[in-house]
Amino acid sequence: MLNAATDVLIVGAGPVGLLLATELRRDGVDVRLIDSMAARIFYCKALGVTPRTIEIFEDIGIAQRAIEAGTWLTGIESWQDGVRDSARSMSVPTQGLPYGSLSLAQFETERLLEAALATHGGRVEYGVELIAFEEHEGAVHAQLTDPHGQAHTLRCRWLVGCDGAHSKVRSTLGLPFEGGHYPQTFALADLDVEWDLPRGPMYRFDWSAGARPKASLAAVPIRGSARRYRLSVVVPEERAVALANTPSPDFDTMRALLQPALPDGTQLSSMRWSSVYRVSHRIVPAYARSRVFIAGDAAHIHPPVGGQGMNTGLQDAHNLAWKLTLAAKGLAQPELLESYSEERHPVGVDVVQSTSAALNAVLARGVATPAMRETQLLVTYRGSRIVSDECPDMDATLPAPGDRVPELGSLRQTFVGHARRLHECVGRGRHVLLGYIDAPGIQYDAFVEGSSALDALPHELASAVLIAAPGCEVPPNEQITVLTDAANEFTTAFRAPGGTVWGVRPDGHIGWRSRHCSKEAVKGWLRRSIELD
């Protein structure tokens, strides 16, 4: 039975809605997550999981499970007219990134996220549909129907539409979905492929008009069997009309579409599902209006080149979750929720534009190869109204307010027999004061004073982490985590003088940087997001 009131109503239980609900429930926010589906559909629609998304999975405790359920993509192998094109092929480096790129079927991502939600006492209410909503008296009143067709009114403080490209929430808000669609039709199939090519890379086969018909096909490995792949192909124009009313072509139809673009001798079998679709590129002008927000495909859709779609939506949710948490707890500054659209809309525009350009390159027989930007580790919120930099003279290439905190893995902690990672100490719904000292005494005392400002927050929402240079001994302090930069990894990455501090937001992005630490200075950082007494 639906409750009469909740803090946050999330519409749509795909990956984006599931992640948002999980983070909010973890942080103690009352949430309802509904989906009009009667049950989950087990299609591997989205596959690619970026390094940044795996970091977010680590934040909620499912990174290792995701790795075990997926398969690493070792690179891209591009073939032109039956010959490997080394200039357009690449290998993913095995070292130097926090994680590689993972091929993980969307239904596995959803399974893991739904299990994580359950560990925090949440669940998906299947078969519940949003009919309408309106805002009045400082709340949103949502009209819902349950699986039996009975109508209910649910009062929520905020509503979030994670309900996909045909979003009811977006259309009710009247937000335009600006953009268009590509004229090409694409066919997709999950099946077994027998060939002589090694397992691991994503393959792309392009054929110019000649010995074979002009064609472009991509093959991505899926965990489940050594032969399982998801194949996608551009449908020839003369076949597209006939397939317009065939959303799930049978095996013989799919084989006829796929086989001409595959290497000689390839055998296809065991098709699990198929679909025919068109690719669009659209984005809303804003991700929020008053107490209603949208995220994921409800806000932006774009070509699947580079595997950016689902990942961008998950990072929308990650950005919004901590802000809604503070608002629900009565701690948020009024403009904090406004920063969600301001920070994420430019990211969505960039992804729509870049993936559209990449698809155009593919369709023109150029191949879009993964770049560092596609890891999504470089997404930044520099210039956001809620970040502040008191060290503007520092090298612009160094980690700065708005940037994701870089991963470091060689830190040491007294009485811990293994190396510690910096990412273990940030995120997870907390504001973290991060400091670096290279001399005991004044620098340490200033950090201790500054960290006392965190006492204004509930203990689960804030922590202090101090990085000490080798040989820099500090007194024990139960309120501070002290790590030693034993391999000078922190010094190399941040290149900051002793006494520098960084305020790290709950989403793992830097919110503030200063060479001077004091209680009032730290409070000044916190007040950009939080209402303090």
C-alpha cells in the first residue's frame, strides 16, 4: 500500500532511479521508487560501464560485484573491408586508471542496484504509474495508480523523473526536448558468435561499397559464455521500411542483416533477443523546475557511441543525491538544489554533442575510438556557484575545486598492514576535509582547529583526513584519519605546499581549496552548501 507522504518520489526504476534511491536511503532519506512495469525486463540494452561509474558503484558497495558480473573490455579492434585497421584500433591500458571499462549487461546493473537498495530497506514498487502531479503548499502532490488500477495521492517534498526518453515527468513540466533523430535504422541482437577472433575487445567491421554491400557493425562481448556478444548494425535503407513494424525481428531476419558485415566463416546462434531502433540526440534546457527534477534519458538522449548514455544518467543521480539528502535533513542552502541543473546540464550538452559527432564519424566510415574523456574521469564542475578556490595561482592542470578527487593507492596508515586508497576516505555521503602537512606543529594545529568546524554536522555526514609527508609525525587524534604519503604519490598529484586543505563534496568532487586552515575558513566552505547555526 502506498504511503500518504514521503520525502522523495522517484519515477522510473532503471539504473538511474535505482542509484538515486539507493544513495538517498543509505543517507537516511525517506524514498518511494515506482515503475509502471509489472516486473523487470531482462534485456542487455546498455552495456558499457565507465571507470567513473565503477567508482560510484564502489561508493555504494557494489563495485566488486559488478566486476564479477561483467567482462573487461580490452580495447577496440577496427576492421575495414576485411583488413584490421591498426590506426583506428586501440588497447585499453591495464594500469594507470582506477578501473578499466566494463561490459555489463543492463539487467545485471539493475539487479545489483536493486539488491543494494534492499540492503538499505528500500524496494521498487512495480506496476505503479504516475498519472499526474502538481505543486502546491510547499510540496508535490502526485496522482498514482497501483497494480490493481486504484488511484492514490502521494504527497512528496520533491519528485524526480528517471522515467526515460518518453518521460511523463518531463512532458508534465512542459520542458522541450530539443534536438532530432538520425535517419538511419539500427538493429540489435544478443546472440552467440563463433569466429576465430580473440575474446576481449569490442569489434567494429566497416565495409565500403565493393565486394560486399556497404555496412557497419559493432560487436561487444557479454559475460555468460565465451561466445556471447551484442551485435548492432546499420540497417540498409531498402530494408528499413520493411522492419519499421517489426520491433523484435526473428533469428533468420537478424542473421540476414548481420551476416554480410561479419568476417568470413562467422556462425551465429542462440539469439536471446533483438530489437530495431532509431537514434536520437535531444536534451532539455534545464534539469529542474522548482521541486521537480529529471535525470538520465528523461533529460538527455544521445547515440550509444562510447557507452556514455547510462553512465551520464548515473552521474546525474550521484550529483543530485547528496543535495537532496541535505535538503531533506533541513541543512541545505536554498541555492544548493539549483546547482544540480547548473552543474549537470553542461555535461549533458557536451555528451550529446560529442556522441553525435562520433556517430557521424562512424556513419561516414570513420571510427570513434575511446579517449580519456570517455572514461568520464575528467568531468568537472569548475566555476559552479557552490565551489570556491582560494588558490587561483596554482597550476590549472592540478586537481582544483570542481574536479573529481584523483585516485591514489599507496597511502599508509599506522596499524593497517596494507596500503590505503584515497577514494576509500572520500564520498559515501560525507563532506570530507582533506589536508596535507609536511611539517609538524603549526600546520597540524591549524588542521585540527579547522576540522572542528565539522562538528556542526551530524557525524555520519562529515569526516577529516590528513595526509602527512614521510617522516612527519603527528599526535594521535581519534577525530582525524591520518595517512602517510609514503610513496610521495599525493605530493606528485596535488603539488601543494604543506598546510593546504581541500573540501571534498559527498560526490567525490573538490568543493574548496585553500592554503590556510581555520575553523572559520572551513565553515565558510560548508556554508556554500549547508545552513549552519
